[in-house]
Amino acid sequence: MPNILTIILLYALGMFVLIYVFTVIPGKKKNKQVRAMHDAVKPGDEVVTIGGIVGTVVSREGDELVIGLDDKGGTLRLLVFAVQSVRKPAEEASAEVPSVEE
């Protein structure tokens, strides 16, 4: 008959492995995706912040972004970590704007 201490130790080890597999590994994967998105933000991208503000990136200096909010020139400075998602990358946004030739 196995020792009760061995059974408890195996049970605890199994629980630790399950918690690691189902929580830590997916969390690392998600963090890696978010970090890649933040690194890829560039001027011209349309972004949504964690506060729900939608704007177009005007400039980027390190971890700081300046986003344009409206056509009147309203801007907002924020950290790149406040970007929740990129709605339209710069290439797609410029492809949708028709060019005006005179």
C-alpha cells in the first residue's frame, strides 16, 4: 500500500502541472501577441485605446503616441500600452482613401 504522503505529493504535483498548462502557458502566448501588436503600431494606423477612444496615430516616439482624434486637429498623447487594438493598419487605411487628381 502506497504511503499517504506520496499520494498527497503526487496529487499536489499534478494540480500544479494542470494549473501551469491551462493558465500560465496561454497567458504567455497572449502577452507575446500583445507585445508584437504594440511594437508594430506606426503612424497612419487607426487604433482603439483601452478607454474606447478611436484615433489615427500621428507620430510615435519610443513608447509615446500622438493620436489624431478629429479633422480639426485635436490630438491626444498616450502610451503605446494603452492601445487595445489596431483597427486599420496604415497600408489599408491609405488604400481606402481615393486620390484626388487635378
